[in-house]
Amino acid sequence: MKLLNVILLGLLATSLPVPAVAAEAWVEVAVTATGDRTLVDQNSIQRTETDLRYWEYRDMRQSNSRRTEGNQPVYGMMIYRSVTCDSGESRMQRLVLFNQNRQVIRRVNYEESGGRLQPKASGAEAAIRYACGYSPS
């Protein structure tokens, strides 16, 4: 719950659209051997004629030394992703990076300029499978 509040406050500070969420809307879809978690916000899943869009959060227990912004290590990232479910291709639309204290250290709005990719055996792949298979009750 505390993590969700920090994420939502971070989104408010970024001027990005905040998904309409309740605490139980965030679903853990993958955990790595090191304890890093990938979560999907069920309430943000939106289907269009051509794709599906949703918010994904990656909570990194330890900073990934390859992921730094300036001199700050990245401990979390929130991704707004569009996906073509049939092919599994996705495009990162927006990215918010967080430091160890869950403060926003960078915001990027890629919209349609983000390259398409097909994640394999990762938290992103698990998030895509979950979002594409999700149907509200």
C-alpha cells in the first residue's frame, strides 16, 4: 500500500495521467531470483481496436548497476506500455524512474517514438501475458 501511494504521488508530480487505481488493482506478475518484482495495474488496462495499453511497475530490490540516471541508481520504474497481443510486440509509451527513496528522478514521454520489441523471459513478458489475458469480472 505504501509503495502504491508513493507511485501515485510520483505520477501526480509528473503531470502524467494517473491510472484510476485501488490498492488491489496492482497485481504481481513476476518475481526474479533476486526478489525484483513486476506488477501490472489491472484498472489501467485499456483495449483498442489495434492494441492494449497498461501501466507496469518494476520494483528493484537492489539497484541495477546498468540502470542509472545521472549519478543516481534506479530502484524502480513505472512504464506505460502499448502491446499488440497477437504478436507480443510492445512499445514503451512513458517511463518514470525512481531512486531508492521512490522519488522521481526522470520522466520520459516516448509516445509513438519508442521502438517496438518482443520481450523474452522477463518481467515485461509476464506483464504482457497477464495484461493480454486479463478480462475484468
